[in-house]
Amino acid sequence: MALYVHKYGGSSVADADKIVNVARRIAAVHDQGHQIVTVVSAMGGTTDELIDLARTVSNEPDPRELDFLLSTGELVSITLLSMALRSLGYDAISLSGPQAGIRTDNSYGRARISQVDPDRISRELDAGRLVIVAGFQGLTPDDDVTTLGRGGSDTTAVALAAALGADRCDIYTDVEGIYTADPRVVANASKMPEVGYEEMLELAAAGAKMHPRSIELGAAYNVPIYVASSFVDATGTLIRQVSDDRQMEDRIKVTGIAYQSNVAKVTVCGVADRPGVAAGLFEPLSEAGINVDTIVQNTSADRTTTDISFTVTTDDLPRALRVIAPLETALGMGQVISDPTLASVSVVGSGMQNTPGYASRMFRILADGGINIDMITTSEIRISCIISRDQAQEAVRLLHQGFELDKSR
Ligand code: ASP
Ligand code: MG
């Protein structure tokens, strides 16, 4: 008997038929003699609707109240799924995040899981029940409900799998697995049978549709994560610790191309070139919970002032600008320019480590495609370029071809 955690995303539980489909799939795992805990997201589109609804009564909804409201989306899907299972004759029980023992810090809207107390779930499993848990939510030390950030149900699922010592965490979604590039953009993108945590973390951070924190947790607790479709019966992608036993030629290849189309750039011109200026700029942004990605600082010719550019998501741009505005005199800054029309494209592969030539090849491919590079960042196994959003999909196609990912692997 194995213990599995399955997670179904919003598109997999978007209507009654789909919920019954998920119920049947879970029931089949139970029928095979396994224990199963299922984490679900809100029915597709619900979280966005709840956010819009909040905005109809308040321009800037109170964070505690907003999280409490958003948590109701998942309560709808877990209860319906449990009812569907019960009407198929199975003993199912739904649990909210707090009931399931998920504890978080008190950062509303982006809470981090501090601890999982799996007692209640274990008791229900021991009683032979199918346990359905609300994703994306937890409880603060003061007993208030938090949410984990958009797409956070993946992280709930992996956290539960780690706490319960599950054999595997399956993430069922509307794509068949992890691809060498978004298959909606690149027609001949291929599905990877497996990918290591490190590469997957970079791909997720660079836009592949998984909550990056779930991959971090998977790596930290060594939980194998299997990503597959809830609609088609096809083999998905296993994310796990890969010992590098790949063939030599495969190892030096790029693993995948990712992109993010919601990038905005802020440039603060003419800030004083002295210690403390970067800290003075980025501390308030981080306190406001704004995630800053690429940062570039230049030294000006006269060595007295400098320009600092950084990127945030387009969603965070208005807030970032509001945080920066009052800093003007303290930092002696000049003009602040922003551009909300950007995207990032990234090339990821552990084979790039200690191997020169990947960056220049990427820049050449983009140049030959007439694509201008605005900013560049790298990690050991990733190179990202900030480019114009309307060229992002073309860039993904060119890079997929240029790095020979379209050849059979
Ligand atoms: N329902 C939440 C969202 O839309 C959480 C999730 O889908 O994982 O972001
Ligand atoms: Mg989702």
C-alpha cells in the first residue's frame, strides 16, 4: 500500500463534469488499495472573480479580509469533490487548510508554510477515508486564514507530501507534463520524461507553469513530483533528484526554454553613487512584499551618480512606483522611468555550468531574429534576457530551434 498526494488545478475542477471526472480518478487509486490525499485549487477563474469582487467594494482591500475571502474559492471545490465521491459510494472528507494542520507566517497574500501538523489527516486516512484538502491556504499563529500566493496549491500539495512521508506527489493539470518550451508557442516542443529539481526550479522561476516554491520544497524533502494531465491518459514528467547519468551528448544540451510575459522595468536615473543607496531603494520594496527580479546598475561617466534598473511583474508595477516615489530626496534620485511592455526569455540547462559559449549563442540567435535585448541576468544554469513582449513568443521559437531542442532527444 502506498500513500499518494494528488493535486488538481483549477482547470481540472472547472465544472461539475470535471469534478466527477476527478472523483473517479481518485476513487480508482483508492480501489487499487492505496491511501490518497487530494489537494484542489478553486474552480477555474474563481480566485480572479473573488479578487474582482473585493475591488468592487474597496480600492485596496484589507489584506486579512482579502485572504479570508480568497480562501473560500477552495472551500467550494473541496466540498463539491467530497460530495461527488460520496455519491459514488466512497467515504470522503474535505478539510480546509487550517483543519488539515497547515500553519503559516502572517504575510497575507504570500504566506509561507511554517509547519504542517498532519495528525488530523493521518487519523482520517487510518479510518479508511479519502481526504480532500483545500490548497493555497493556511492558518497564522493568531488563527487567521492566509493564502500562499497565486498558484500556491502546488506548494500545499508538496508540503503535505513531505509532512506525511508520501511516496509521491502528483500534480494533475491541463498540460501533459513539462516541455522543452510551451507547446502552445512551439509546435514541436517535446515532453521531458524527467527533470531534476534544480533545472525545474529555474524553469518554474522563469515561467514554466508551476509554483517555484513547490519545487524548492520537493528538493528540500526529496519528494518526487509527477506532473501529468488530468484529461488525457499519457505519461507525464517526473521531477526528482537526477544523478547525472545522462549520456554525454545529452548532458551538454540545453534542457528547456521558458518565458514570462508580464515583466515591467523601472529605471531610477541619477541616484547618488555612494554606499547605502541600493539598500535604501530595495529595502522598502522588499518590505512591501514586491519581488524584484533582474537588477542592473551602471556607473556614470562622472562617477557621482548612477542609474539603477530593475524588473517586477506588471501587476506589482503600480505598487513599486508608489513605494519609490517618497524616497526621492533621501536617495537624491532623478527621474523614474517605467516600461510595462516587456517579457523575459530564458535558456535553462545544467549542462551550461562551467561551459562557455551558451550566452553568446543565445545573443546571436536573438540578434539574427532582429530582437533587441534590454537586460541580461544569469545563474549557473540559466541565462535570461529581457526583451519586448511582442517578440517573446518568436524569441522562444528561435531559441528552441537554435539550441536544437526540436531535434529528437
Ligand atoms: N486558486 C489559487 C489561484 O488561482 C491557487 C491555485 O490555483 O493554486 O491562484
Ligand atoms: Mg491555479
